[in-house]
Amino acid sequence: MIYPGQVVDYRTGAAPAGLAAAADIDTVARALVRELLTLPDVHRVGIALVEGGGRRLRFLPASSAEPPAEWCHIDAYDDVPLTGVVRTGALVYGDLGSFEGRYAGLVSRQRDAGTQALAAIPLPGVTAPLGGLLLYYDRPQIFAESQCDLLVALASRGADAVRRVRARGVAASASAVAVPSDTSSRTASLALDDDPRAVGLARRFLRQTLTAWGLADDPIETAQLCLSELVTNAVIHADATSDLTVALGDGLLTVAVRDHGGAGPETAEVVEDEDPLRVFGRGLVLVEALSDSWGSVRDAVGTSSWFVLDLTDDARSAVS
């Protein structure tokens, strides 16, 4: 279905120029919801991003009559369209009545607001969705293939912008690990040799450090698993010594490994493997799945790889 006067290019699903220039997640989200509100018959929208290791969604709603509201949270266990598409990674759409059986409360509220159809689209990630988009229509929709393709393309561009901003933010966080600006942060570091035994040494150092800082066993074990992959990558690919840095502040645990292997590709990539039993080469997939955010950047000196765990949930940390 081709809509007259459509702002977005249907051939490319090109997102608004504001996404490319966005410096933070809030700017990305607000640019994206503004663009979604230009789609024909759309009168309410929202963007949700996975937070807290998948325990909740951070949600920004907006309507054609009002500017975007403030961010709020949706529990990941709430049975609503957005949590469904984040769990399944599948596009969901239809007239409002088709959702009556499962989302009776939502349908009742939206019917009162004039909604006649809705669509929920996952924001694609490498191993799992980063979040989702929600659109409410004030007229019936056919949801032809071209319309669905556009929604998927917009979600893909939005997800690219989110990853780009997060990578820059985590890079800044990793840089701050070496020289923390927050004097209340706790840091520790260790030099590692170019030797397979460095993996075990790094794990023991991390456990001793985090235990001394009062962390619970669960986040320590998660951090050790992720660290093993980063150090293994450094030993296998860098052929050089590396430095491990650990920082804890504001409820966030940041662990960074910087090797001295010289220049190369700018960023590391997650390589998906069709064999789920294969261990080698799946390290970054594991890091992405277990951490709240992660990244890897290579410069003239070597590669800096890091991950961040959100410890604000009491179940993940004993830190007061």
C-alpha cells in the first residue's frame, strides 16, 4: 500500500536525518517517534528499549496531539504487545478487536481513545531484540506487505541508531574506567601476559576484587564468564600483553580489557554460529547475551573491549 505524501522513502525505509546526528538515546527515541507520527493514520506511538538485563522495558510514549512524554518502565513480565515482540522477535499487527482476547484492558483503553488498529515491531539486535516500536492507528489498516516492510525497515534503522549511540556511550564509560572522574567509584587493574593462563588469572583477580567490594555471587559469576571471553579474544587475536580494568560506581560494574596488539578493524563483530554446541568463536554472542551493554573499539595501540552490568537490582548485588 503506497500512501500519498509519505515522508519516508519506501524503498529504503530511511529514518529521519535526526537519527544520524543523535548523540544520546533520548534524542534517538524522540526523533524516531516524531517520524512514526508522520505515518498515515497513526495517532499514538511509543518506543521501548530493553533494560536491566531484560527485566524491564524503558518506554517513551507520544501522540499526534502532544509532544513525547517522559520515559516510564514496563515490567518484562507484563503481558502487552511490546513485551511479546521483544520475547519473540516477531512483528505483530491487526485491527484492535483481534487483540481483545489477550489484551482486554489495553483494547478497552485504546478503543476509548479512538484506536482501530495497532502494530508492534521489534527493534532487531544480534541475538535478541533491543526493544520495540508500538503504533496505534485511528483508521482500519490493511497491513499490506509494503506497509509491513516499511515498519520493519524503520525499526532496523532505529535499532542501528540505538547501537551506534550506545557504542559511543560505553566507549566513554570504558575510557573513564582508567581515570574515573567520580571519586566515589572503586577501581582495580591488572596487567596480563600474552598467555592462555591469563584467562584464569583474570577470573581469579576479578572474583577476589568483587568479593572484597561486597558483590553477590550471581553478578560475580556473570562477570567472570564475560571476562573469560574478552581475555580469550585478546590472547588469541592480539598476540600482545593486555590490561584489565574493573570499575564500580553508581550501581554499574564496568570491566574492560585493553590489549596492545596494534591497529586493525575499528570494531569487533558478533559472529553467529548455526552450531549451538560450538564454543570457539561464540564469545561475543555470550557477552552480548549476559551483559547490559558491551562494546569493542580498535585504535592504533590495540583493542579495547568492555561490558557493563547493571547492579541496581538487589537480586544481582549485595552492595548497599
